Amino acid sequence: MSGKPKLYYFDGRGRMETIRWLLAAAGVEFEEQFCETREDLLKLRQDGHLLFQQVPMVEIDGMKMVQTRAILNYIAGKYNLYGKNLKERALIDMYVEATSDLNEIIMHHPLQPPENKAKHLASIIEKATMRYFPVYEKALKDHGQDFLVGNQFSRADVQLLETILMAEECKPDILSKFPVLQVFKARISNIPTIKKFLQPGSQRKLPLDAALIPKVISIFNIGNE
Amino acid sequence: MAGKPKLHYTKGRGKMESIRWLLAAAGVEFEEQFVETKEDLEKLRKDGHLLFQQVPMVEIDGMKMVQTRAILSYIAGKYNLYGKDLKDRALIDMYVEGTTDLMGMIMYLAFQPPDAKEKNLALIIERATTRYFPVYEKVLKDHGQEFLVGNHVSWADVHLLEAILMAEECKPDILSPFPQLKAFKGRISNIPTIKKFLQPGSQRKPPADDKFIAEVKKIFNI
């Protein structure tokens, strides 16, 4: 059945946000169905819609795709955001696996117990500014091109922008030592599809509100499965 | 510089093992340089060989590749183990992400404190037998083909075999409800390159023992 891709997740960022970013950047309109309660998730499972009983799940091109990376790889491949050959794909993969790693740490921050939060935040900032951002700063500086890989817009650029914005939510001046990334951020933010996604009213989700954490924990039974 | 790929990692399975499996399955000879101490890791970092300061790192085709999935995708793509089109690749990706999740649980079991081990082992067995293996059993049963995707050997088959063998190390009769997977295991194990990798003396690594875990914790500051 053709039509818009349909995303199944809860009404928050989590593991689905990177998928929303990539579809939006590719200019692909999509629908969303939210799991608001644990029962919603259990129903999806019972009805056999989730290959490994998990969300994210995206209905796209007749498939019920699961596994975040599989979904991202498919979208990137389909919409020409994955480089033009195997070596460019290798570079893109290295870059996006690293942004994924950083996103993962940031994603788990709201779930930290209060006594751990400050230390966890410090670790995010250290990793971002010592391990990850210097790599992208250097890559862009060395080749002087607009985009990370192959002088062509790719998922690596989208995912890096997403990560930069999430990191800035942790520390607003986190890019202060990275002039090339500051320029990159502005440039990629101005790409029309991305500019649109960054405007209020888009399907971009907000950071997880502290008040919602118990609900998320309950839907996914975090800590018990 | 052409030549054999060179793997940089500890002398154990960890995140590098799936890479060893895939290279071996593809019939690609490779060299290994082992990180035995914290100083070895620091040297790799100081010399600028690790893009994000982490191993696995694989020198291949003039690149110093890092990030396990990036390396696996490159090898799969290069050696024609990644399906014939985007949709094959989508299926392969879904399947290997599933086996990656399962093997990840098994890998971390060795690092759990003793009181958590029993609970986590039970969870691994539950997940293997109710979440993951039933999927692959059904896939094989439904299409009746020898391989998981596209009637052609792929990364998904190699990865599933690796996961099956790791799960059997947790519970030897874990495949007893899964006749298709038993046949699959026999079949894929008999592929010549894989059969060779499964023989003693290959570069396949044994499960981690307590001594090795202690060393790894020191190297990575865990």
C-alpha cells in the first residue's frame, strides 16, 4: 500500500527522532501514531505488527520496518542521502554511528537518578567537546566543503545537526570552541526542508519533560525489560 | 596500502568478533594486533589512529575504520553479502540488528556483578527463545529457502549463526524448539569458509573467562 510513511512510537523524541529528522530533511511527509499507554504498545505486539516486539516501527513501501538503524539506512538509501559509493558510505556510517553514540547518552540523561545527574551531564559535555565535535570540526576544516562527505548533502549532515542541537540543549555555548561547526550549523539549518522542520508546528518533538518520565517508564516497562 | 585487513582490539570476542566472523565467512585473510594493556590503547589514541578514541579499529583499503557497524556494513558491501537491492538490505539490516541486540546482552553478561548474572542469563534465554529465534524460525519456514534473505548467503546468515552458537553456550539445548534453525545451523556451519573458521586454530576467539574480564576492565577503565 503506497502512501506516506507512518511512524509508530510514543509522542516524544527517543529513538524515533533521528528518523523524523531524516524524513523531514528528505522532504518526505509522514504520519504518526502514538503509543500513549502500555496497552497501546501491547496491542501493537499482539496484532503482530512489531517484528521483535519493539518500537520504533515505520510502515514504509509495504514493509513494517523495525530497528532504528535499519530504518535510517533504508531512508538514506532511498532518498540519496547515503553517498555515491561504498567508501563514502563507510565514512558516513562512521560519522553517524558516533553521533548516535552521543545521542544515546543524551537521550538517557532525563532517566538518571537525581544524585547522578550532574556527573552524567559533565560526561556528556566532555564527550561532545573532547571526543566527537573535534572530529567533525577537523573534517570540515580539512576539506573546506559545505558537507561532511563527498561534497554532497547526506544523512551525516542531518544527524550531526540534530546532535549539535541536542548538545546545545545541555549546554547552550557548547559550540564556542568550534567555529567551523557554528557555520555548519547555520548552513544546514537553512536548507529549506530542514528550516521547515525547525519551525514551530513541525513534527519535531520537544525534549522529554520531567513530568512525562513516569509515563515513558511505564509504557516501555523500563528497568524490567 | 593494499594488503590484508588489520584488526586492532583486545584478544577476545567483544565487539570485534562479528567482524572476524564476517571476514572469515567472506574468505578474507586478516591480521590482528592485540591491545593487551591500557598503555597499548593510549598509544593508539596518542598516535591518532582512532577516530573517536575507541576500538574496534580495522585498517582496510587505506582506511582506519572505526565503529563496529560501519566496519561490518563496509565488509558486507564489498564482499557481496549485503543483498542485491535496497529492500534486501532493509531485511538484512533488520535481522542483524536483532541478532546484534541479542549478542549484546550475552556479551555484557560477563561484566555483570554476580548477583545480577542469574537474572540476566534468564532474561537472555527468554529473549532468545521468545523474541528473536521465533522470528528467524518463521522466516526460514515461510520461504523455505536456505538463506534468510534473497535466496543468497548474506551477512544476516553469518550473524545469525554466530548468535546461535553464543546462545548455545548459555544453554546448550536452546534450539530444541526450533527445527528450522537447527537445520540452518548445520547448513551454514558447513559453508567451507565458515567450517574453517569453526575449527580449532582459527582466529575465532573463545568466550571471556574471569581473568580476561579483569584485564579488559583495566584496559577500558570500566
